Amino acid sequence: MRARWWGTGAVVAAAVCGTLVVQGVSGGDSGHDGKAAAPVRDRVRSAALDVRGDGTGATLARRDAKPFSMLGVSWEKPSARLAGKVEVRSRAVGSGKWSDWLLLDSDRGAGEQNAARGGTEPAWVGLSDGVEARINGKATAKLPAGLRLDMITAGGKSTGGDAEPAAYVADGPDDTEEPVATDTPTPTSEPTDVTTTDPAPPEETTAEPSAGESTTEPPAESPSASESTGSTESTGPTDSASPSDSATPSPSLSVPAAPRSTVPRPPITPRSGWKADESISPEAPAYIDGKIKAVVVHHTASTNDYTCAEAPSIINAVYTYDVTGLGWKDLGYNFVVDKCGTIYEGRKGGVDLPVVGAHAYGFNSQTTGIAVLGTYVDSPPPMAAMASVARLAAWKLGQYGVQPDATVTLTTALSGQNLAGRTWEPGEEMTLPAIHGHRDGYNTLCPGDAFYAALGTVRTLAAGPVTGLTLGVVTGTATVGTTPYTNGPLTVSWSTTTPASLISSFRVLVDGRTAATVAGSATSAKLTLPAGTHKVQVEAVHQSGRTATSATRTVVADTTAPTFTTKPNLSLRTGTVSTTAVPLTLGWKAADNVSLKETRLTAPLARTYGPTVTSAAQTAKSGAATAWALRAYDTLGNSASASVTGTPVILQETSATRSGTWTTKSSASYLGGKSLSSSTKNASLTWTFTGRSVAWVVSRASASGQADIYVDGTRLTTADLKSSATAYRNALWTKTWPTSTKHTLKIVVRATTGRPAITTDGIVYLK
């Protein structure tokens, strides 16, 4: 294969089997919607090559031509073989620039019984108006007689001059080499006219052919063959892969029944989708006498740089070359697939019937042929194309009970040799894969090295099971350690390397039993697990019925909510007291059977605390009952709530029972604007309250003294009011009980030497 460049775009050429497409494509609508469309009538014009005296070389001098889009070289006897190098080049319309020399494959490795001519592969060159050709044969073999260049004009549109020799341009515009005069002598006379079929629209007036280019108009249009629906009667002569293929079926007077396949039929664009002109191939199709045993895979050796909307035009041009240029009864391939995966009906006769094609020399009567548009020497076709080849092959083989990954025995109809060098004679048995490459049965590079190497993938795609099945993310779970946990609906996802078009369905298995079934195009499924530990996996069902199962994933379904092992509780804490903000501590302890995530305070304000936090400093308004609500969450989202209500109450110093000497002090900094102060030893204040927590509220300064604190008649501690900074309304000391009960709090002045005085604002208790 050789890469070349045109003046206006990239070109890829290959000396391989099939059709060579090398530039942009022109043509009508693709008709992918299957609706009837007017046929495209491609025109074939021909110019004879001038053969050297020794018969080992030939040329067509550079010349102008009426616009064309495809060309090929043909010769008189279809059985003759051209041993040599066939090269052509063309000039893009309106550019004045000539392409590089383009090498054509001189042996297509197919053929047709009753074919009119032999020929090279056709090459799509885009709309061109100039042409040149040269053939360098081997010294030991003369070239076939009747060599000519066939030019196909897409859509039957023809304008411009005749195919006359063009003046050479010194140092050609694209810097390509000029023909060597001694090897390619210019003809002294115009090439002999060559008659070809050239259907034209009824309303078009066809110009007389110019010297060196000949065409003939066909008789009135004959009725077109019916579309391939399996209902066309076969009334004409049959064809074969080659002139002497002994396995060719006898002429059929009736159409065989379409066998039911074991796998679904893929979408197939009918011949109307590429606007086949059925009038040029009125002969009825022939059918295999028996069953299709194998699928032969081809590439058309065309450029890969085409849009898939252009594929119908390429197919139509090949059809015209095969039928009008070479005299075949129809397009050689049974099916054609473009790089986007669109499948086209090729040879007519019924896509669901065993139509004899002309694609595999000596094996046409036992096989069906699928060609992918493009050249696949260096890289395989896109997965979309290979998947369509696999679907199509599986469907056709499934009609005859052949597994796509099986090996089959074919009987040779003719002597031959394949690319690997194996030779055979008629009647020999050959064991080949049910899906194999053209090179396995003929000496050709087709379907290209890369595509041939990928045929194992095609067989696996066709036969199954699904490959690359991988269990992906399971959403709706939380991982604890390395184990996913869930408490409700979850979504299981997966991926495969097998395209969805070949997958019938997926099943999600839970502990080996089907829990959910979805289509083959799905990549996830939802389900809810019962409580407990489960094994989850995915099973993929290939269209063949073969199954593949993913690895398992352990998932634990847990709906147990957290618990508050310590109920929410309130206690007074030290700090500055005001009527609107009494310092509190909210306490709790939550736990979970799997994993506690957090505890949220939801009222009277919102806060979130980590799983190890068991308390939080808060404040509350004096004299108002406040409810504190908590909700604990585990890692899975299970939750439980609990709450506690408390009312802080301020008891002023004036409500205490006094002993000893106390002096009233006034200041806006005191609770209620007043406080009591005493320096008298053993002077005391006693408060009685009913609550679960209490705090003594004092003023503090550097000269403040000490006092003993008694609760319910028992001395608990000595409090020192000394402070380097002056503080008012300071909750100096607190005491909390498990429940709310009646208590007495008594403070006794110690009259500490040097700083005997204490000043008290009162107490706060929590009920």
C-alpha cells in the first residue's frame, strides 16, 4: 500500500483486492431511510491504450476527458491475467493539477461467468477532467489484448471536452515526473473506439463520442429487478465466481425459501439506498444449491478518508464498473459495509437468500461476501464497521446452522493458490474458519494485514460471548473498610468491549439469582437488596445466547439506624451570664452497628458534629424553655433522632436567705443592676431551687476574696473570686445532677486576709 497526495487532498492507494477510492465523492442521496429513490445512472467512457511493439508495455498519453470520478483498466479476455504494474493519474476538475501515479491491483480475485472483460480494481479519483495511464509488464509475459481505460462518470452527468491528448506542461504543475518518451511513445493515431454500455436518462441528448473515447447508448430501459426482499423470481441465466467454476448452481426458476436465523437480522440498506440502476443488470440472480457455509471478508482497497454519506456513490460506481465496464451481471459483493457500520445490500436477489456472488474465486457457490469500504493494511476498520460485519455474518451463518467461530469444510471448484502459498486442485476439501479473509482462498492481500489480523475479534463479536464485561461503580452505597454498604435502592453499572448492537440483554444477579433484567444497550440497572450480605454480579447475554458473567462484588444491605447510647442532656457551664445568653453544655453519645457518620443539631439552630464529638457549648435565653433536637446518621444514611428541653432560671441575690453583714452595690454591669457584697467572716447566702444544674454568678477582680460552697448542707469546695481582669456576671462554679430535684446552695464568706470581700449576683439553675 502506498500513500500519495493530490493537489487538493490526501489520497491513499493500495495494490490489493477490491475498489480503490482516492478522493472526494460525488453522488446523490444515500437513501438510508430505505425509501424509493431515483436510480443513479453512472456513465462509462473508454479509451484504448497504445501497446508497445514487444507487447510488454502500454500507455494512454496525458489527455483531457469529459468529467469522470472512477477509472479502471480492462482487457478483452476475462480469463487473462495481467502480469505487470498498472498506474494511472488524473487531473481534478478546475484545478489544473495532476495527481501522483496511482497503482491499481491488476487481479481482483473474483470474476463472473459470461463476463465480457477482465479488469483491474476500479479507483475512485473524485471529479476529474484529465487522465493518463501506463503499464509496465514483465519481459516474460505479454499484456492481454484489448487494453483500455474505463472512466465512470457518477450520476450520468457529463460535460466538457472529448478525451483528446493534452499539451504537456513543462515541469508539471505538481512537480510530478513526465512519461519517458522512449518507454511511452505517443500514438500516431487516435486510439480505436471501444464500445461500452452507457445508459443515459431518457431526456438527455448524448453527444457523439470523440476520437479516443467511445460510448454507445443502450436500448430502451428494461424493467428493473425487484428490490431484494426475497420475493424476486429468478428467470435468467446464472453466474459463478469464475469462467469454469464447476460448483455453480443450475439456473433457478424459483426463489428458495429464506431460512430462519438463530440471531436477529441487522438493519440493511437496500439497493435503492445507493440508487442502483437496475436496468443495467436485468439478469436474474442465481442461488446457492445448498447452504452458505462461510463468510468471506473483503476490503475494497479504497481510501478511508470518505464521509459515510458518500458511501452510496462509491458503491454505485463500483457497480457500474463491474456491470457496464466488465460485463458482470451485477455487483460482485453480496454486502458492503461502510466505516460507520451501515450495511448495504450488494448483489440483488434477497438479502435473506443464498445469492451467488462474484467475490471469491472458486468458492462463490458456498460462501457470501462482505466488503468493508476502505483500506485496512495498516489499521483495522473502526469498531462500528467490524461490529456490523460480525452481526451480518452471524445472521447469515445462523440461517444455516453454522457457528461464527467454527471451522468449515469447503470444496474447491477450481485450481488455485492463496496468499500463504497453499495450492489446490478442483474437488479438494479445505478447512477454513467460518468467517475468513479473501486471502485464505486466493492469492491477494485482501482484506489487508490489519483487518485480517482482527478477524479473530470479528469472530468473537459474531459468536459471543460478550467480552470485557466489567462490573463498575455501584452507586447508592458507602464503603466501610473495603465493603460497600447500602440501605436502599442502588444502581449497578458495567461496561463491555463488545458493542451493544451484539448484546441481547443484561441480568443483574444477586446471590446467583436474577434481580433485574435490562436491554443490551443498557449500562446500568437499579435494584433494592434485602437486609444482609449479598454477592452481586452482572451476566451479559450475547445475541447468540452465550453468556458471560462478571466478577462478584460483596454488598451489605443495612437498614439499622444509629442509637443514642447517651440521651441528649443539658448542663450549665462557666462563662458570662446574661438574661438572653445563659452558658450551657449540650451533651450526647451516638453509636451505630456499622459506622457512625455524624450527629446533626437541627434545633434551635443547625450544626453538624463528627462521629466522635459528644458535647457542644451553647447558650439559651433565661426563663424560656428551649428544645434541643439531635439526629445521628450512619455512613449509609440511616438516622435516628433524640431531643432534650431545658429552661435556665436566674435567682437574684435578693432572693437568698442572708446571715451576717451584706452591702448592696449598684451597677449596670450587675444582673438586675444590683449585687451583694460582704467582707464579714462566715456571712452567708442560701438559695433553694428545684433543678438539675446550678451555677453561682459573681463579680471578680484582683482584690476579690474566697467563699466556701455548700450544697444540701455539705461543703463541696472553696471558690476563689480573685481575677487579674475585672469580670461581671461570671458563672464561677457549676454543679449538675442526673435529674431535676430540690436543692439548697449556700455560700459562706471566708474573709481571706488582705482581700476579704466577695460580690455575688445570684445563681442560675436549669429546670
